[in-house]
Amino acid sequence: NGVILKSYFCATKLLQMTLLLMAAGSGSRYGKLKQFDDLGPKGEFLMEFSIFDALKNGFQHIVVITKKKNQAFLKKYLSERLENSVKLDVLVQRIEDIPEASSFSGERKKPWGTAHAVWTARDVIKTPFVIINADDYYGQNAFKGAAKFIKKQKSTDVFGLIGYQLKDTLSDFGAVSRGICTVKDKQLQKIEERTKISKNKGVIKDEDSGEILDANATVSMNFWVCTPKIFEYTKRYFELFLAQAENHEKNEIYLPFVAQEMMENGFISVEVINTASDWFGVTYYKDKDIAVETLKRLVEAGKYPSPLWH
């Protein structure tokens, strides 16, 4: 095992760090495909700022998970902007892409969730990698912290999670879903999914339970630092999920649930990385104006060039 581990991390130093972006969502609350909305000063997509931040911190492999109808467009769009030295994979999250030992004969309109989106990249990612949502902005410090974490990583069993404060991740225009984290000595203990969190007159409330939530609670915004160990576990998780015939037309497998089970079964530990980084997202269409103004301010402050790519 020691030899394998040493070989793995020698290979890691030789191969590039990878950024995986999940961009296969439908944007039902936003009203359109928010991954491809022109939010930057020169019409850039929000995901382009994350890609820029990743490249700036030493990432050289970009993997985007999207829908089939968007694959050719996105491949061409990003290829025209990224330098030739950057490896780019644009992959399709397909409903029929399930483990060989499993079967599914029902009808389903959308893929199997965020854990399935990550599993889609199993054949192209062989080294430590970061997972993010394509329709969120995570801040430059987040990528700096993630790169530092990977370079210091000494085991395939140690994952990372960039933590944010709940009060900094809410929308003024409606309820949001957040993973509330229990953290002890920088180690993630558990994530509790709250699907309807709202803010009203400074009070943050879980509308489902009526519980008032701590504004400073650590939350997961799906910025994970993983190793390829997650692929094999997701496969087993997916097989068990499909073996239980419970509403397979709509149910999904979620990345936080897979990570939680891996922790509970002793396969991994997860270090919460607090980078004091900025975050904003575009859950609702009214969030767009705030996103556009924020990106404009960041460019004016010299954080990003405009246009973003030369």
C-alpha cells in the first residue's frame, strides 16, 4: 500500500490538477440555462471566472459535465478561449450511463443527480480534483486554498471541503437549499441538507422545520477537493440505489450524501478549509443583477482582466 500511495502522489506531481464543473442543470427556478447566461462585463459566463481562478492557481485540466445538446457548443466556446496547454474535456451526463451490473427499465427525464455527474468523469480524471457548480462564484481565495490543500495532501483518503458562512450564501429573492455542516477541529462530522432556507428581516429560518439557524454556521456550497477514490465508491452507492426500486423516475443520488456515507464508513476524512472567500450564486433570475454588478466591481478592482481571455 505504501508503494502504491507513493506512486500515486508522484504521479500527482507530474500530472495536472483538475477542475470539474457541473453544468448539466436545467435552471428551473432561474427560468433559463444560467450556466450560459452572459454575466461578465464582456458577456462571460459565470463558470469562466472559476476556470480563470483555477488556472491562476496551477490547475491545467478542465472537465465540464453538461447535457448532450450543449456539448458541441461548450467545447467550441471554451476551446477558443483557453490556451492550448490546458487540457479540456466536455462530457455528457447521460441517463443510460449506469453501472454495468445494474439495470433500469423505467422512464426518466433527467440524469441521476450530482454524484452521477461526478461519476461521469471517472475515465478522464486520475489525480486529485476539485468539484464545483458551474452556476456559482466561489472566490479567488477558494481556489488558492484548494490548490494548497492538494499540494500538501498525503493520502488518497483525505478529502477537502471549502466552507462558507450561511449568512453569506442566501438569496434576497426566495428560499435556497444548503448543506449545514457540523465541524470539529476542522474535520467535517456531518452535513445536514436543509432544502428551504429563507432570510426575513435578518432572521434565517428553515421553513420546513421552523428552526432558526445560526447565521455563522458553516455550509457546503459543493466545492469539494477529492481523489479518484470517490468514483469506485459512487459506483457501489449507485448500484445499491438502483437495486431499490423506489421512484427511480425522479430520485437522485447527491454528492453530499455519497461523501457523508464514505465518512461514516471510514473510507475518508474531510477537512473543512476556511478561506474567507466570497461566494455568490444565481438561484433566481432576480439574482442576475447582483451577479452582474459584483463581477463588474471585481473587474474594476483589478481582480480580473476585461475581456477575461486574450
